Amino acid sequence: MVVDLSVNVIDPTLLSVTLSGSELSTYNLYMTMEILDVLDGTGRKSGRTVSRDEAHRIGAWHGAFHCLIIYEREGGNYALFQLRSAQKLIAPVKFDVSVGGHYAAGEGAEVAGPREIKEELGLDVAFGKLLPLGRRVMVYCFTIGIKEYELQDVFLLPAAAEPRSMILHADEVAAVLEMDVDSGIKLFSGEMPSAEGRLLKNGGITERTRVSVDDFVPCLDNYYLKLLLLAQRYFNGERRLLVI
């Protein structure tokens, strides 16, 4: 199943009138305080909560949503990676998956996933359109005093076409990189030192660029290679055992 992202677009400034009830309360809580559930070593909620900054300071386990958007264009297979804003405390101006964000306390992927996609890229996507790939264990010390202990629920979002009308949330996302899946696999497997891509920015601005592995959020598990291999399998028609 694929979803048409070329037309289902929503301006992030209108989120306050498109969410209602508990969804709006959760969104406001996330944006103002970003309080997270503390997870135990098995991924279950411990019953305790912590602020985002404190979670990163003490290395508390917490949950997050990750999504890689993929699509075909002019006979090629492509994936989108967001360029994190310079305002980010963790890994600023580094490329990451299309969409990623923490679960606010009480949330799961069903609520946080569509919310994060709206917030970061301005796209309106139902949770049922996401293809689950499983859970990733992310442990990394980005710098002194910032320790990431994150359990990430990872999804593919197969789109019907290139999402031409994205509205990027400037505080979160500076641009989006369109990368050929096969080129990305060669890059992250070490077959070539850099790969060419296309940067997409607000206002329909596009520009060619080249990226290396060092331009991406650092990790210890070949995460981006694994994701692109799964995307390649999806494009080859495989639907079983797509697991990160």
C-alpha cells in the first residue's frame, strides 16, 4: 500500500485547529514541556516520567518514532532524509530519517507518528499507511552530558509519488535530502565515499548536493544501511520479514 503525499498537506500553523480533545492536549504538552515516559530495560513503561533534557542527562530509557519515506520517480527508487535544524541540541545540521521524534508521556506510535509527520514535514498521514519494521535499540553518547538511551519504533512510509508540497518546520528541519536507494546502499556499505542527492527546501527550492557518511547522525549499528536495504527489498516486491 502506498499513500499519495503530493496533495495531503497541512500547514503546521494550523495544527491547533486540526487536533482536538486529548490529541490537542498531548500535542501542547509535548511542545511546551516534552515530558517522556521512562521505560524499563524491556521497553515497558515504568510508571515514572522525566523531562527530555533530564532523560538525555541521566541516560533514561525512553521511546521514539522513526519513519523513512520512500517512493519511485522517473524509474528510480528514492528515500528522504531530513537535515536537522542548526537549533537542535543533538546532532545539529546532520541528516537523519525522514521523520523522528519522542513519544510524549502517555503516547505511542499511533498518536505520535502522524503528529510528528505533520509537525516536521507538514504532511497529513494516517497511521495505517505506515509499514512497521520493528524496534531499534539506540544507545549513543553524543557529547559530555548528553546520553541517548532510546527505543525507536521504526516505519517505512511508501508514498505514491514525490511529496512535492512539504512544509518544513524550520525549528526542526532545515531541508530534506532525496537520495537514490541504490546509491545510499553503496555509500553506507563503504563502496563509495560520497553520494549525490537533491536537497528540497520550503518554497519549492531544490539544489544538487553530495553527502558522505559523516553528514549523517552517528550510530553504531549501520542503521541507515539497514533501512535502505529494507527499502530496496520493498521496491523489489518483498513484503514479508521486513524487520530492522
